[in-house]
Amino acid sequence: MNTDKKTKEADKISAAQFEEAMALYAAGEQREAEINKEIAHGLAELSAAHTEELACLAQGKSVALETVHAYCVANKQTLFSKRRRIGSLHGLAGFRLSNPRLKPVRGADWNTVLQQLKEKMPAYVRVNEEPAKDLLLADRNKEHVAPMLREIGVQVVQEEHFYIEVKRAVANPFGKATIIDNSYHKTAA
């Protein structure tokens, strides 16, 4: 739908229709908050009911992992001579290589490595040059910055966003009033 049709349709909306839509929105917001509160409460109860069992399972898994790992390390030559994993009735166990990464040798740190790279291998040193957008925004109204922004190809823009702020005490169309928090709903205009 193009903007002209939206404008023509918006001109036909009465104040009563606006109030009805706001009431519908507020009621939906209220019910949504109630449902989310019920879900959070239900999850908390479910989590509390299984906390002890989950802790026991985690401890059991930890002991089992240590046992399996110790067995695999002790028998690495025979179990993993052809493959990097072994199978059992219940799953697989094995050794994986991690992704390669660089680590400074003992006695060195990244600063000394950087200095050595600058001297011996400068192609492997990154230099990040980027506009200081935060400083440009902060200084956008200063005499020496404002005229230069357009010249360098930059403009300061601000978008307008529509929002609805629901009042704290909202009368539910179903008959009961409930206190809910203010919330903002934004959409690009």
C-alpha cells in the first residue's frame, strides 16, 4: 500500500475509532504481560522441581567423563592407532584437533610479537583506519566541523519512530483493571 492510500485511509479514522484501537492495544499489552508472567512462574516452578536431579545428573556425567577420558588416554596407542574415535553401544569417544591458533612462546607477549612483526614482517600487521563517528556526532554543531560534513560527504540524520505508551492502570475490556508497567513499541515511520 503506498503512502497516499495510507494518508487517505487515515483521514477517515474517527476519534472514537482511535480510542477503540488504543483500548484494544492496551488490553492486548496487558494480557500479553499476564501470559508472560504465568510462563515465567511456571518455568521457575519446573526448574525448582528438577534442580536437585539436574545437579545429580551433572555430577554423574562429570565422573563418567573423567573415567572415559582416563581410559582413552591410557589406551590411546591401541584404541586410536587407525581412527581418532571409537564407538561403544552408547556413543562415540575420541580426540579432536581444535582450530589452529597462535600463542606467544614462553617469555613473550603479544606486544613484543607486534613489535617484532612491525620490524620483520610488516605485511602481517593490521592498521584499522575508520571514521570517528562518535566524535563527528558530538562536534557536529561546532563552527569548524558543521560546514565540513557536507563537503566530506556526510550528513546527520534522525529517524522518527512511532510508539504507544500504555498507562500503568489499564481497564481490561473484560471487566477487570490491572496494573502493568509502561512499555514502548516502536516502528519505523
